[in-house]
Amino acid sequence: MLVTEQEDLVASVIGFMASVFKMTSPFPENANNVIRPIQNSDLEAIEQLAKKASNDDCQSCSVTLIRQLQQVRHWYWLLKLLSWFPNLSHYSFYVYVAQTCQQIHGLIKVAPFNRTRSTWRVEQVLVDANVPQQENLSTTQNIGSGLLRYCFETIWEARTWILEVNIHHKTELALYRQNGFQPLAQMTYWAIAPQLLETLSTREPDLPNLLPVSNADAQLLYQLDTWATPPLVRQVFDRHLQDFKTGFLNGLVEHLQQWFHHTELVSGYVFEPQRKAAIGYFRLQLCNNGHRPHKAELTVHPAYTWLYPELLSQMARIVQGLPAQSVHLASADYQPEREEYLEKLGAERIEHTLLMSRSVWHKLREAKPLEGLQLSEVLQGLQRARTPIPSRISWWHSLTNLHHPSTGDGANYVLILPRVLPQDGKPPSESSETWN
């Protein structure tokens, strides 16, 4: 009777786990619903999907995606060939699509954030709003959650996922919160107008130890990034020394991309000779044809905030020989000195985003399925593997019983163990211990 009740209990637990798995599946895959990697035949459908996404939440992202699709369409087979070799373009267009009834109704674009690929970034989730609602859920939550879950389960090397979403895009925020993303930091994007850049360029920057960046300086830049990043953000980013180095193939691909996009990269760092450390770093992506604004990355040691005006003056002098364009720069909420300086300078806030992250713990599958697990196998596994070895006390008691058998009147002999005298031969004191 007890075995039957335990078997029923195991069967009920297995059935409950199966029902929970079915309920948590947001986008069930069948003959009509498929999530798969992108193919060459999907490029036109994806471009049409990006053009239809004309709402405020996806307008800027859709324009960027359309520009990328036009480039991928011309260089698709070259990128496909380069994907067989380790280079930056291997993950330049890593896209999965959601196909429903032979129609593309959603996509997700992801990319590794660090060189070890332990942290991945969700760059964009795009869903067709004309798809009919299913299971009383909105279209974005249904298909978007399916795309996110598919990436979580497919890309096993990713232990952490991060993304950036505009604080005014409520639909995307709800989607990411529903799938376990939590706020990590608030990001503010600034635009420095050409007039401000011209004013900054008139000032001679005080940077006597400004040096160009090479692979030999990777250790210095890694230490600077460690000092300038809070512990929680540093743990999520999980950057290592190799993230600050550029290999030969990666450098070649970067030069080809710069030639194709009419851009140029200029970088430098400020060296502190007494401490033998880097205290400031900038990386400026210049647009030579003036069609797009310049993009800047800036890292400053928290103890050397006086470097902000000096490095910005240096970048302003670099862009003076190019067509007039603004410089876009980002700041986080853990960098109050940078935001205060940019406000005093008169820079314009152009976007306010939320940096979010979530971790993924991949469960290892059991060697035997739960459905085929029998109660007899469970009970057999609980049995002891070998005969227990008698301990020293049980062996001593058995030996004592052989030499001192019990008397006929029921009285037993009591074995009194001799005291162990210390090395000096003196008996111990009677005050602290009681001897039986």
C-alpha cells in the first residue's frame, strides 16, 4: 500500500512539472510556428517588416536595421564565407526570425558583448503588430518572449544577457521585464554641437602624457576600466585583458569597414608616470563624409575628473578638419562628474535609456527521463553500497565482553580505563575534570 501511494505521488509530481513547462512556453513551436536562424531569402521580408514598424517605439531602430539590411544584401555571401573564420564579422548580423504560417512576423538581433562570449547583448527585437493576438497576450509579448527564450536556450555560452531600451518605450520595457531583465544603470546620451566643438578647440589641452593605443597597452586600459566601473556592472560586463586587444584578422576587418563606411578611428590614453597607470582614455569614430555624427567613447579614472575638459578639447581639435558634425557621447548614472560637466558645457540630451541585464542558468538534462523513472530504482539507489566497517568503540566492547563475561547473578564487570599521565609524570589536578 505504501509503495502504491509513493508511485502515485511521483507520477503526480512529474505531471505537474510537465504542465508547468507547457504553461511557461510563450511561443509554442509546431508546423506553423518556427523560430530559426536568418536565411538569404528572408532579407526582403525583414526589410518590409522594418518599414512597417513606423510607431515611436521602433522608428529609430528600424531605420538602423534597414541600413544594415541593405549592406548585408550586397555582401551576404562574403559575410557567410567570413563566418567560418574567427573575426568580428562572424557575429555582425546574428539574427533569428519567427515564422508563422510561412510568414516572417518577428526577429531578434543579438551579438556577443565580450571576447569570451560569456555576456551577450540583445540589440533589437522587432515584431509585426498586425499578427492576431494569441492566448490573451499582446503580439509583442507573445512572439517577442518566444524569440528571447529561444536565444536563452540556444546560445549556451551566454551566462549573462544585457540590453538597452529607451525609457519612453513602454511596450519594450514590459516585454523585457516579463522575461526577467532587471535595471542595471541609467544611460544618458549627449550631443555636443559643432559650435561648442569649435569653442573647445581654441583651448590648448594640458595632456603632456597623451599616448596612442596599441596592444601593448591592453593591461593599462583593462586596469582603467576596472577602476572606472562599479563592481556590479563590472561583473555583468565580464571583460578581460583580451577585450582590449585587436588581432590581425579583426584589425583587417575593421579597416575594411572603415573604408566602406567612410569612417576613421582615433584613440589615445593619458599615462601617469608616477603610478605607471592609465588615468584617461578616449576613442573617437569620425565620419569623413559628414553624413552621420561622430561617436566618442570616454573613460576617466574617478580620481582624475579634471581630465574631462582636457580630453574633450583634444577631441574637438581632432574633428576640426572634417565636415561640421556633432559629437555623440554617453554617460551613466554612476558618473555624476561627467554629467555635471556636460550640463555646464551646454551639451544637449538626446536620449535617456535603461541598461538592463539578466543571468541564465542552463540546467543539465538527466541521463534518464523522469517518465521512465521507477520507484524500485530510487529505493535501490538509497541502499548502502558495502558492508559497514566496525568502528574502534564497537571492536573494543566486543573484545571486553570476551574477557569479562557476565556473572550468573546479573552483575556485570565494569572496566575502568587507566589514566594517561602527562609527560612530566605528575598526576593532573582534580579541580577541573571529573574522572569516572
